[in-house]
Amino acid sequence: MIMESYSIGIDIGGTNTGFGLVDEKGNIIFNSSISTKSFDIVEDYLDEVINQILLLTEKCDDKSKIRGIGIGAPNGNYYKGTIEHAPNLNFEGIIYVKDYLEEKLRGKGYDLKVTLTNDANAAAIGEMIYGGAKGMKNFIMITLGTGVGSGIVVDGKVVYGNDGFAGEVGHTIVQPEGRMCGCGRKGCVEAYSSVTGLRKTALELLSNTKIDSSLREITQENIGGKAIYNAARSGDTLALKCFEITAKMLAIGMANAVAVTSPEKIFLFGGLIKSGNLLMKPLKKYFEESLFVVFQNKIDLEISHLDENKAAILGAAALTY
Amino acid sequence: MIMESYSIGIDIGGTNTGFGLVDEKGNIIFNSSISTKSFDIVEDYLDEVINQILLLTEKCDDKSKIRGIGIGAPNGNYYKGTIEHAPNLNFEGIIYVKDYLEEKLRGKGYDLKVTLTNDANAAAIGEMIYGGAKGMKNFIMITLGTGVGSGIVVDGKVVYGNDGFAGEVGHTIVQPEGRMCGCGRKGCVEAYSSVTGLRKTALELLSNTKIDSSLREITQENIGGKAIYNAARSGDTLALKCFEITAKMLAIGMANAVAVTSPEKIFLFGGLIKSGNLLMKPLKKYFEESLFVVFQNKIDLEISHLDENKAAILGAAALTY
């Protein structure tokens, strides 16, 4: 007899924390949400997280069917089950999320294992359990949002490395004397190929070149991902150049990661992907150009198969597998 | 009862092929060598390899103690047991080394498993079985010779990736508009941080700058690793700058590989390492500068513990574990 099982997936974000009860096929049976930023004291926040977990377990007909709890969190450390110095959270320092939750839940009679990792690793596992990477042994997941994250899968397992922080393709250097990155170094992929990087490229091109552009007609504050996208869609040369640069830097970072781990595919996920071929077309071109010869014409770039609105919860839930 | 075991390690090089019978502690009990380049027909060469293997098995008191045969070879593919398009061998195309040897040996009554990979992966496994990486789960081996090779170990296993060609840190791009690499792309680590790259840096600096240097007194053909090393040892500014550039480019490539796999240590091996602190001092400095903040001051750079003259045989022998 095959018994059905359910996972609890938790997506911790700076603004909200989402919860989902997920079946084996990746259907979210029940979900809820709380405001992360309304809490100033971390214990208060975690106690409310526990309340939500209990709420979810009640939605399950048989509590013994719950495999465990998976959490995707910024700066999440898989080995320690901690969130460490996350810049977007109200809670400073190191938060022992796994230990706190497991102990409190045990006190309430629930023996549930908590597994925690960062958002990009969770996205990679989500793709592997519920998405386009089912049964795939070697692939890379790239998440393109405010920052650039990545999850590296080797031999069917996410690479956490020695300290639990592996998979930072966004912070590989692709232009040694290049643009300042938020991390304090120069020329990281993230400095160019995040939404923030795209905006910086636009501002740089507007001030350093004389290229004609409709973006010159709007105020600097209003130049963001959406404005650049809209301009590029109308054929604006400068806006198109922004996507070219975003694509080129990301392509080099991805090709370098390929040289290290030789994946079958690279999946892409996140806000920037919505720009479609404006990004994907130059990305595919520069990616092939940047690949070492033995990897050329072998590695597909593919958009994540997971629904954007559910991916974070599914990624977290997939950690229980 | 613990039974002793022995491995046969074979190091295939363009000039010679070395053979060794190796015990569990990494002692080479018996060794031999044949000339690779004297063979034009691959079957003749492989038949002589078999003769040498049989010779080695006779040196072992009990043939059942032989674990298997490991081979380190240029362009070696672990999954297929092939050597593919190796530029330094007389034999073109794809050579099915594993299949050929296993079948012929079976015909002679020897049921020995052949495991083959490239030199750098073999060096990584050698370090793990016999050298400084015993029991280490996550590390990187960098080999600095005519080219730059690497072996990546994640979770106690060498990363071969989807196609068996993973671990090409030497062919990651660290300067997108940089120097032409032998692989046809621009700005690879290998274009700068191999012995060949060091020489190119010297020639470039000699022709593009006016820096005073004792290297200006010797002919271009005589400017090689040794001449640059000797000049640098005497405090020659230009020669020292060559090592700085070699170190900086390698440091960025290593830091990028760290961001992908988060190793505990990086081991270094090969001819260039003999330059000692001329390379290691700037390498350590630039490596720390190039590391993403979460990895800083955590990762030791260490010279391989294996004796240079035995390392290739030991690396190959370690493949049988």
C-alpha cells in the first residue's frame, strides 16, 4: 500500500511569510500568510509561525501523513537550520529557526523535522520534486529578482558545500574592474543581472552615452524594470542595450558555473524572466558564446515549470523529500 | 580480518605512460614506464599497456588482492571510460580505453575493473585517498602546469556532472575582453595562470611597457617559466608583476568556483607551485579579496601533500576506491 503524504512549506520573506500544506503532486491543499515585518521580536514571530503550522496540520485528515516542514528563507543555512544576518528582516544576528520550531512543536506533541535553506536552493529542489527537473541529476537553478540567486544540483542533491552557503553564482565575478556590487566587491553577476542591476545599467547608459531613448523623458525614480521593459518592447535602442548587458554578464556567470559542475540544464526563475525573449534571446546567444567547447550546444536554458505564485511554497515543501 | 589490497595506477601522458602497483597507504610497490609517443596505432599501444598490467599483477603475491585499475589521462571521460580528442596524443578521435582493456584482460582470465578520468580529477582523488584531503568532504584541486586543470569534490565525491567533463575551472572566464585562450575564447583562467600564460604575460609586458627588466637581455625563445622565476627571485619588477597577474586571474577563478561549491580547502599542484611564495603570496591576497563575504577567511590554500613524482600514479590508483 502506498500511503499519501503531505508537506508543510513555509516561505519566509521580508514582508510576508507564506504557509502551504502540499500533497505529493505539488497541489497546495491549504495556504495562509502572516506579516513578517509586523513583528519586532523574533520569538513572537516564531510563535506565530508555530500557530500557523498547527493550523495547517489540522487541515490534514491524518497527522501522521505529514512528512515534515520545509522552510525557504533569505540567508538560510541548511546545516544549522538558521537564518544568518538577513538584511531584509527585522531580526538581527543568527536566528535558530529549526531548533526553536522543532523543540516547541515537540512540546505540543508534534515530532516534525524542520529543514531550512535559502530561497534559491528551495527553488531548485521545488523544480526537482514538482517541476521540470523530475529525475534530473545535474542542473542549475538561477533566480533573477532584486538579487541573483542560484541552486546547484549535483548527482541528484543540492550542493551546500562545507558551510551550507554554496550556490552563489550571483556573487561570482565576471568583470574584475566592473561595477560595484552590494556585497562590496566589483563586477559580480548580481551587480548587472538583477532587476537592480538592469536599472543601474539604464541609468549609466543614460548619463554616459548620447543614445536616443524614450527613457530620457521620465524621471530617474521612475526608471525601473517595468519602464525599461516597456521601452525595450517598443524597440528603444538604449533599453534593448540594457537587456543585452544584463544577458551577457549573466551568460558568463552561468557558463563559468557550467565549467565547474557540468549540468544537463539551467532553469531560470523570477521577475526578470517575465521579460521573455528580450532577455532570453541575447542570453542564449551569449551563453553559447561563453561556454567552453565541450559544453557547447548541449545545455538547454529553460524557464521554471513552477507557477510563480506557488513556487516559493512548493520549493520549501520539497525540502521534506 | 582486514585484508590488504593493491591498486594499479596508470598515468597516460603524451610522452610516457607510467604504471604503478600501489598499496593502501600510497606506497608504490613496483613501477614501470613505456613510451606513449612511440606508438602510432592505438591497439598496439593498448596491448602494450595490457602487458605492463600483467607484469604488475605478477609482482603481487595474491592476484585477488588487486582492487582494480585506475587511469589518469588527458581528456579522459569518467562515464564512458574514453579518451576523447586529446591534443597531445598520437591517437585521434575517441579511444574506448576501458572497454578495450577490460575485455582483453577478461580474455586472459583477469576480471579487473578499469576506471578512467582526467589528470586533475585523478589528482583530487589521490589527495583524498593518500594525501592531505583524507576524510575531507568538500575541496577543490587546482593543477597548474602547461594548462590549468581542476577537480571538484562535493560531499566526498568528484563532480563529473552530466557528461563527465565537469571541473574546468581553467576554462572559466575571468576577463571577458581579455587574452585569447587556446580554447578559442577570451579571458579564461588558463590563458593567464598556466606556465604558458605566465610566459605570455612576460612577453606582453616586455613589448607593451617600458618597465626595466633583466628579461630584456635574453631572447624571446628563452623567456619561459624558469627565466621568469629566476628574474623574480632576484627582485625583477617586471617578473614579479608577471606572478602578480598570474595570481590575480587564478584567484578570481578560484573565488568563483568557491561561490559555486563552497569547499573547505583548495589544494594546489603542478609545476608553477614550485615558484613558492612568488606565486602563493599574491595568490592568497587576491583570493581573499575576490571571495564573497561569507567565504572570507575560511578557506585555506594548501600545496598538495603528494610527492610530485608519484602524484600522477597515486591519483590514478586512487580511482579504484
